[in-house]
Amino acid sequence: MDRIRSISVSFTKQLFFVAMFLCVNSTAIHAKSGRVFNVRDYGAVGDGKTLDTEAIQKAIDAAAAIGNGVQVLIPGDHQYVIGTIELKSNIDFHIDDGAELLVSVKNDDFSGEAALIADSVVNLTISGTGRINGRALEFMSHYEGDNEWWIPKEWRPKLFIFTSCINLVIRDISIEKAPSWTLHMLGCENVLIDGIRIDNNLDVPNCDGIDPDHCRNVEIRNCHIRCGDDAIVVKTTRQSFDFGPSTNIWVHGCVIETQDSGVKIGTETTQDIFDVTFERCEIKSSCRGLTIQGNVFNILFKDINFVSRYHSDPWWGRGEAISFTAIPRFSGGEIGAIYNVVVRNVIGRAENSVRINGTQESRIRNIWFEEVHVKMDRWTKYSGGLMDNRPTKAYDETEYRSNPGYYIRFADQITLKNCSVEWGANVPEYFTNAVEAHDVTSLDLDGVVGRAAHPERDKAVSINED
């Protein structure tokens, strides 16, 4: 366990130098040359009705021919309707205060999967205090009252897709009502996302906030994110091209509200994810507070407050406070390992357990929890007494079982140091032990505080060899 602690310390220092590199480089690389390319000079109307894609693209192309950080200006007090816009290298795409990019709802206006795309560009900045409106509900067919979510139409765009970009800076802009993923970065390196606001519909599926996918050297800081699906999720999705692992990612100072995972690593994990830190974040609401799924190692969660609760059945997660699971997505499918994870100074209120759950196919190992304090309670209307294994077709999607404070299974070298469990005012019969462990080796409970939810019935700690 000393090795895990040293990993987390050295990794934090490493990320500090990465952050310094990003800040210094972004300032130097994106210094303006004094040239401004106003999209209205290229024919943009900005009346909220006319399609301005072509005019904005002309301004971008003209600016990119000069380069050196010149500014493409989207001037304020206008709405510009856009389809697919292709951003280019060595420009500052500036959305001025009061300006709005309004996503077209017509499929024919798009030449790609997203409203704003960039492929293999370098030294691109997106800045300004204007906003991008994805018009999510206009891409939905109807609202399902029983499931409490919107059903999408056959086609809906993402808002941003950046592919193989280097030295990318996105700062200060506001994004709202994304109909699908908001900000998807695929195979990008040296990325700074600073102070942006995402305000999506909480009941629209798949409207993730920020998705670094096969990315390296990424800093996400001081962002406010409200979205239905995962707020910040580090991925390595299946691709036809080898974009490499996701590594050296630092998320800090963010405020999050979601109906899925607050901060997450994995889901579809086809390559390694390692050297990732989440710290000093507030998760105001989620279905799972902290989540890991897939081949993931050398991870630090630090100084995080969270709330995790049940939502309607379609949303993955059943209010688990923390969920680290190594469960195959498909029967016979590949499954990675989760190891070398530190969770320190994390405090939250939840409707379900802290869960460390490997499988016989993949045991979780070397996990260090220190000063993790969870208050378990029930306050929503949804039925409990279960845990969520999704996404999986190899196992039951929902596992009906009791909910202890900490549930640990198929795991090795697990430490809970100075951790606690507290029970709230509403303690159902399926709330049980403070700690329950099955088939765990080298479990160290050092200074763990907490009684059973029903001490007249259950022990505080239950350890089983099966």
C-alpha cells in the first residue's frame, strides 16, 4: 500500500508540470496577431433563421491561411444558425458575449456527426463568453412519462468532435441543450478546458458533458456541468484506428450535476486508461458518484464531495456512492483489470453502497481508501435493495441484494483507513453491515468507524470466504 501512496504523490507532481506546460504553451501559442476575421464581413446574417454555416466557414478558412493565432470573431447580440463547421489550425475561434451559435435541426445542413469539428489541427483555441445552443428537445420524438426521459429521433448530432488535435484550448464558453455528447475529444494531446459551462437537459439520454477518449495530457478545470448522462468520463472507445491510451488527465475544481455518473473512467474500454486524477470537485447529484469500469490503473480521487441517488430505471446506476466494477460487457468479451487506485478525503451522501466488485474473470486489486466518509439514507421514490451491473449482457443487469455501507467482492489488497459509515433518518431493512466482504484477500480495516444499519440483526463487519 505504500507503493500506491507513492504513486499518487508522484503522479500529482507529474500532473502539476503537465498543467504548467499547458498554461504556458497555450498563452504563447495562441497569442493574437492583431488580425480579426469578423464572420459578418463574410456574409453571416445572424438573424436566428438564415443558415450561416458557409459564411462562418469562409471566415475560418481565411483566418487559417494567415494563422499565428488570428481571431475568428462571432460578434455578440446575434444568433447564427449552423450546420457542420470545420475548425482549423492556428486560430482563436471567439464567440463574443451575447453571441449564440444555434444548431440547425435539419440533417441536410450537416456534413459530419457534429456541429463543430476539427481533425488533425494544431494550436486551436475556442474562447469567449458567448454560447452554443444544441436545441436538444427539437431532436426528441416524445417524452416517456413512465421512464422519465426523452426518446430521441432517428438522427441527432453531437456538438463538438475533435479528432487527433494537438494544443487545444477551450475556455469560458457556455454550451446548452446538447442533443447527444457535448464535447468529445478523440485521440487529442495537450488539451486545456477551462471555465466552461455546460447546461444540458437532465432528462435527455446520452448528452455526456466532457469525454476525453484516447487522449493524453488533458487538464479540465473550473467547469460547471449539468447534463443527463455522464458529466466527465475518460474513455478508450472502440475505433477502427489506433488512437492510443488515455493518460495524464487532471480534472479539478469542477461542479457537477447529472442523472448518471459524476466523474467516471471507462464503460467501453478497449485500451489502457492510467495516470488520471480527479480532485476538488463537487458532485451535487448523480446516479453513481465516482465510477470506474475497464482496464484502469494509477488513479487518484481526492477532495471530492458528492450526492448519489436513484433516478428512473433507464439511467445506469442505482445510487451507488462509489462504484468500481470489473464486469464484462458481453459474454466471452475481453475484460481488463482495475488496480492501483487511491480515494482520499471523499465525503458524500448516497442511497446505496460504496462498491468494489470484481469478478472471477477479473479481480480488483491494490485499492486504498483513506478518509472516505459516507452517509447512507433513502429519500427518493424508487425501489431499492439492488445494485446495478450495467452495462453488461454477460451478467444480470440488476442484482437484487442487501446494501451495506461498503461492499467488497473478488478483490485483493484492499485498505480502508479512517473511513466511516453513517446511517440517515430513513433506514430500510435491506441496509445491513457497515462493511461486507466476499472472497477478498488482504483486507485491512484500519480505523473504520460505523455500526450496522440494524445492529440488533447484523454485525458491523461481515467477512465471508465464498
